[in-house]
Amino acid sequence: MLSSIQAADIIVTNSGNLQSRGIQGVTCASYSHAILVLNNSFCIEATPQFGVARVALSEVLNGATKVDLFRYRGITHFYADKVCNSIIRYEGKPYDFRGAVRSAISSGCSNVKRLLPATVLIEVADEVLKDQSAHDSQFYCSELIVRAFEMAGLFVTKYPAHAVSPGGLVKSESLKFVKALKS
């Protein structure tokens, strides 16, 4: 299973827990978490419990019920190293709770837009009050990954990193599905 994993691969997951189901519900997506592979032993992720942290890949895979592997199309070893080096610099940063809510709003999920009409005000206020340097002070999972690719000079999506949910991330034409690691 791990033999097909390469540095800078993106793993997206979901699990049966309440948090995962909630994220899937508000983003209208089948994924609730995104992780970047550093090597075949470790990955890096952003979670509410630990912020941006390096974790054993086996630990992440064991905790999820569905795990899919994606790869940036045509990525070279040079760029994979740049992505991994870019993301490591954010290790220890706190989790971006407001950003996670923002990504749900930005997902375009009609469930969220209909239930939370004030979300437009949140989006506008957030963009007015937060410049890119402030965005780099805290991260939620998919924001962290998109930002690492941006810092390496690769663009995963046309949307800003702080507006991309795990489900939105995998819709990118820059990524290709490699395989299901767990279903």
C-alpha cells in the first residue's frame, strides 16, 4: 500500500466520527481531511488538536475509514522537495478555525449558504481584515497543502489557499487520482 506513495502526494480522508461527518456535510464533499506526504514514513497535517504537526503516516492511515491518494500532475522530484520544504516551515503553527469555517462557506455548498445567510458578511470581513501574511500564521488542513504548493511555485487551484476545502482540493485539474489506499 505505501509503495505507491511519494513525497508531496496528497492524501484525503474521512472517518465515521462526528467532526468528519460535519465537515463533509457543510462542504457537500466526501472528504473531511487533507494530508501532505513527506516520505513513506511521515506526513504533515493541520488538526484542531495539534495544529500543524508531523505525524507517522501509519497513524493517519489507521485512523481513517476512507483514504485516497492524489498527486500533482507531472511533479518532479525537485518540486516535490520544494513542496515538502515549504510545508515544514509551518510546523508548529496553530489550527485556523475561522479558516476552516471560511472554506466551508467558500465551498458553495447550498446547505451552508441557505442556513447561514450571514456567511457573506463573514467572507467580506475576513478578506478585508486578513492579508496574506496573516493567512500564513495559522492553517487548516487543505489550506496548508495549497499554500505549500504555492510557496514551491506550483498552483493546485485557481482559488486562494484560504478558500479551499478538502473536497474542493481534489476537484483540481492539477491533481490526478492515484489510488484508493483504504475504502
